[in-house]
Amino acid sequence: MAFWQDTPGFALAADKIQILTNAKQYHDELLDLIDGAKQRIYITALYLQDDEAGREILDALHQKSLANPSLEINVLVDFHRAQRGLIGEQRSEGNAKLYCDKLAQTQSNVKVYGVPVKAKELFGVLHLKGFVIDDTVLYSGASLNNVYLHYEDKYRLDRYFVIEQSLLANSFCQFIEKYLLSSEAVARLDTRPLPKLADIKLAQKQLMRDLKKAKYTFEGANSNEGLNVRAFLGFGRRTNKLNRLIKSLFDTTEHELVLYTPYFNFPAPLLRSLRRLLKQGLQVSIVVGDKTANDFYICPSQPFSRIGALPYLYETILRKFLKSQHRFIKSGQLKVYLWKEGSNSFHLKGICKDNHTHLLSGHNLNPRAWGLDIENGLLIEDPDRQILEDIEKEKQAILANCRLLSGPEDVETLDDYPLPVKKLLGQAKRVKVDFIIKRFI
């Protein structure tokens, strides 16, 4: 028995699961759910951006609160990310200014909190996913801004599951209440003066200790058979149950493993498991974003910033993998797909094992998610394949904008890169810091 089956799951009805396939549907569904909310709205995201789409969502929350003052509305975002400008921009109050201004204007009951997972953003952020509106969980890796919500021409594609299950929704809310909102480190970001890390330093350290022991409750869960769902939390390296779950999904695969990840940089334990699966003759499919579909990509015609080298670094890692596993690609046992659609970006994550076990997660399957950020995930078991048709529709919609790689020659090399990128990656390799960088991306 797989280790995750030690805990019973929440029973699901197939008609209570809806799989969306594009960012506009995500936008419309979120606004519809907010509009229809009666009891509670809990939103947990890396950020809610001060742009047109972010303001639209925040306005909808404030308007709903004014229309129904008894409605509980809590928004939780990363403490550090909310109090800085975009990378490369001048120092500012960041998105927190929007939160403060909107609350001052409306005087509603919406509350926006900042969660300081680590003392510095570089070493870990709030990467929990899932919005709870009454008894529905809208689960996606997407945050809230123009590209995630497809406000204008550009979008950032993710996965979007709408799950109506009251006990699962309760579990999410109970976790937030018990471990986050009860912590003195989790401060309001919609009232001035804005909190500083120095003021909550001791509480932040205690929060880190608490989160390493935290878990979702399974009150009312009674299903180990049929269609069911379990929630998992991951933080830190030693007691990280989400990491254990991911590793177990790799290691218990019997026929086929399908992986979605925006950044090609597998942690060492997963890379070893992948190689073992291939040697055992199993089928592996990996869907990853093209470097131009990476959210850090900067068009060569634009001014260069060091952060713009990351997509190229990911591609060098991918090329090395393609070279080492070329015989499995040639045989058709390993399929690696690159997603690209215009100037849009790719942010999908997740695992499908043997067509019956599906992990939805914000986990990027990279060293940063493995050891630094706080992550969560929903594991859906579908032994009778009741939702397989919808899972397959989602997969085909994704693959429609993919090209299948035939080997390392299908991706560019260092010699093909823009001069600033070539110089930066070359310097990193010469002074041997590239292996350190890979642990943080």
C-alpha cells in the first residue's frame, strides 16, 4: 500500500469536479464564485498584483463584502513579495499600497495578510495554492494578475480544477486558521504602518517551526476506495510529506508517468527515480515550457537583466538531460514536449500516474520547491477512471501547442544565446557557482 493511503481521503463525486483549460475560464469562474459566495472566501496566493486584473479581483471582494458584511473574506499573500516592486523597478510599497488604499476607500470587511515563510524572499515564499469559496475549492498554480487572468493579449497557462467538496474546503480553512491567521507573524498588509520583518522576527521563527510540523486535517474523511482526494503540505526537507508523496508517485508507477513543470531542473532524488523508471522500461512523458514561454524570459530586443538568464540556464539543464537519455527518446519510451504559443507563458505543474492518480500542485518539481518554499498539493485517486476523459481533454489542449523533441539537437546551445546571456552563464560556470544557483531555481 502506498504511504499516502494511510490517511483516508475525502470522497468525491465525478460531477463535482470541473477541469478548466484556459486562463479566461479561470478568470470568469473566480469572479462567478466570488459573486455567489454566501459564507466564506479564503484566497491563498503568492501575490495579488496591483494591475488591472488584480484590482478587478480585489474590487469584487470588497464589493461582495459591502453587500454581505457577515461574509468572511481573508486573502493571504507572501509577506515579502507584497511589499516590493517588480524585479528591476524602483523601491516601493509594492502591492500592499493597493491593499491599503482599497480598504481605506471601502471600509469593507476584506482582510489581506502577509505570510513571512522565511526571513528573506530568496530562501522561501508562500507557495500554497487553492481558493475556498463556501464549499468549493478552486485549485490552480496561478496567482492573480493580468497574465494569469488573461486580461489583455497575453496569458500564462496553468491548470485549473474546481472541486465541490465541503470537507476538503473545511480542511483548507482550518489549516489557514490554525497555523497562519493565529500566528503573530502573519500581519495585516492593508493597514498602515506596514509591518516590518524586524517587528515580527521572533514570531516569524516560531511560524517556521510550526509549519514544519503542520498538516491538513481529515475530519470526516472516510474513503480509501473510489474517487477521492487528499491534501498534502510540504515545507523543509526532513519532514516534507508532499516531497515524499511526489517521490512515491514516481516510484510506484507501473505503466506511465506524465509530468508537467514550467522549469526543467529536477531535484536529485526525482532525477534518480526518473532514470530508474526508464531503465525498467516504463513510459515517461514530460511537458515543459519553451525558454521563451518562461515567466523570466526577456526578449533579446529588450534591455537585459540578469534574471533573464534563468530560462537559458533551464534550457542548458534540459539539453544535458536529453543528451544523457537520448536512447530512450529514440525508442519512444521517453517523450519530452516543449510548450510554446506566441508570446504567452507556461506555468503548469502536476503529475499523472498510470491514468488513475493525479497530483495537482504548485510544486515546480525543482530544488527550490523541494527545500525552500512552502507548498501544498491535492492528490486525486480515480481507480475507476471516472474523470480520465476530462484529464485527457486537458492534456490534449496542452499538447496542441507543444512540439515533441527528438533529441538534444532540437534545443539551442550556449553558442546560440544572446551575448549577455552567453557571458553570464560562462562566468558562472568558470567560477563554479552554477551548481549553487541551480539549488535556488
